[in-house]
Amino acid sequence: MGRIFEVRKSTMFARYDRMAKQFSRIGKEIAIAVKKGGPDPNTNPMLRRVMQNGKSVNMPKDRIEAAIKNALGKDTSNYDEVIYEGYAPHGIAVLVVTATDNTTRTVANVRSHFNKGGGSLGNSGSVSFLFKQMGVFKLKPEGLNMDDMELELIDAGLEEVGEDSDGNIIVRCGFSDFGNMQKALEEKGITPISSEIEWLPLNTVEISEEQAADVFKMIARVEEDDDVQQVFHNMA
């Protein structure tokens, strides 16, 4: 009985840690969005997107509003998005998106995570050419027809439309068309479950399960860092 309790407790804490990390990521994205476009989501599409993503991970409304208010404060940290590039074990390319108020601290921590995980941090541009930056929108399938979606969103920059493992519709567009796609969906009365800027690999690398375990171990180490927002790789 004690062992069952310990397993349940461990699962509960893991879920809490994951939620805390998600809330922290959204909070920093709100700070960046407010800094770039102001605190009004009606005139700031970036903030509108981040607020919707907050709702998708069940971030309480009062926490979202508090994050916007805090972003306007004089003593609030100014976060900047910085991307680090390098290789995980077995030649897997990795991009690390951070939100930091201290790049000296962040680069030292990220380099340490790579080194301890058997990888190596590279220079800017060392692996980013292996990826394509895209806008990715996740939509509820109810009331939507994928064929109609494809035709209606081509003018907004649609490049791909498909489904994920949960049956949600996934719409992808080029990075430069992100705003056009967001506006087109809003005009159609479609509120995405989430909308993100992602780095998708142009080609993937096949490695063994044992090698993949090494890569995932390093990525997990990187993701635990407080400054890290997202991690992308080209492992198949």
C-alpha cells in the first residue's frame, strides 16, 4: 500500500512540476508580448495568442491578468528570446529557445547541460539551417472540414494541414505568415486550442532506441532549466 502511495505521490509531483513549468513559460511569453506590443490583447496579436495558450494549459485567468500587470511594472525583469544551437549525443541537432533576463547565466547553464549530457553547444547558425521555422495551430475538429479548411486558408499562407494523435486538426504555415493565419482563423470565428512558433526539422535522423535514450536524457536536463522555453531536435 505504501509503494502505491509513493507512486501516486511521485506522479502528482511530476504533474505539478510540469504545470508549474508551463505557467512559468506562459508568464515569460506574456512579458515579452507586452513589452513588444502593449497590454491590450485586442491590439496585440502576440499577447492574444499567448493568452489563448495559457488557457489551453489551464492557467487561471487571474494568473494571466497578474502576469500582464506585472509586465507593466518598473521592477519587472525584461525577458528576451534567445536561441541556442548545438548537438546532442549521436549527432542529433538541437535548438533551445530561451526567455532570459541574463544571457551570461543562461548560456553558461545551457552549455553545462549540453556538456553533462554528452552533447556540445555550437555557435549561432550551426544547426538552425537544418530546421524550418513555422507557425503551428492546433484546432478542435468539431464543425470543421479538413478539405474546406485547406481551400479557405491557402491565401493566408497555409502549407500543411493534418491531424494529431488526439484527432485535433493541425494547421501549419510559414513563419512570415503566422500573423496572416492567426487573423484568418479569427475572422472565421475559430479559436485555436494553441498556436506556437516551432522549429521543424527539414530531415530527421534515425538512431537506435539506446542512442535515443541518451538524447532524451540530455533534452530532459535542458528542459528543466528555468530559462528554457522550448527544445526542438531532428531525431526521427
